[in-house]
Amino acid sequence: MKTLRIALWSAAALAAVAFVALYFFASNPRTAAIGGPFRLKDQNGAVVDSAALKGKPYAIFFGFTHCPEICPTTMVDMAALMGKLGDEAKDFKIYFVSVDPERDTPEVLHDYLASFAPHVVGLTGAPDEIAKVAKEFRVYYRKVPLDGGDYTMDHSAFVYLMGKDGGFRNVIGYQEKPDRALDKLKTLIEQG
């Protein structure tokens, strides 16, 4: 019962934070100070430096592989959008940054994201590296203990759309209407 109560309160708090943040981002997409430099490891163990990403727009999402609903749903939705974009999205990347580096090693990310390839690149790092990147992107996350010593993670549920200059452009909200999300992606790719 205690676990259920914690989960319900966590879900309500996350929903409130998401609503306020989505309202702000949708109202002020070009003025929000979102994003910053990062250097993390991908699912193959290679270093990904945000400076090397400049020149092409990309998307970035913060989640974890043990997520029961938000993360897999978001990845499925993004894969469907990539399919609709076709050749327009051939070089477009979605970076999945784990907020659970204790469990999400490069190998775990590789297995989890295999069905979303080639567009999704998993990123992980030391807890302090993840905290720094999350702070730069204004991402909320926290560890929530469960009965029996296990845990889950509460986290923001936005896909951040970044321009070719590395600057923030917009967000796609959790389960946003596909046509609206597709329009945002097309605009991002066309404008860079």
C-alpha cells in the first residue's frame, strides 16, 4: 500500500511538473535556456561529445531502461515518426540519456535500444555526469525506492528538439498528437 501511495503521489507530482514545463516550453520555445555541452558514452562504449553534434539537428530524451511505460511508449512513438519522415530523417538522431546509470550500462542500453535503431543512440555516464547534463536540459529525475529494495525513477517526459547549432528549438510532449509532433520534427529538420 505504501508503494502504491508513493507511486501515485510521484505520478501526480510528475504530471504537475510536466504540465507547467510543457506550457512554458510551448509558449516560449526560443527563449528557454535549455541544453548545454555534454560528453557521455554511447551504447557501444564510444564517447559522444555534444560539440561533435553541431551541424545537424537532433532530439534528446531522458529516461531509463526499466521504465514501465513512458520510455518505451516514447521510443515507439519516435520510431513511428521517423518512419513517416522517411528519407528526410535518414541522418536524424534521437539521443536517449539514461537517468539510471547504476543499471543502464552501455551493454544494457544496446540491448534495450536495438529495436529502435538506427535513429536512437543510448547515452550513459557516471551519476555526476548525468546530473550535470540533466541540469543543463532542466530535466527532473529522482530515484524512488520500492518495497524489497528495488527502485524506479521519476523523470521528465519530453523529447527536446535541438537545432544544428546545438540550441533548443522545441519539445515533443509525452504522447503528443502525432501530426503535431511530425510538424515539429519537419520544421526542425528543414530549419536546422
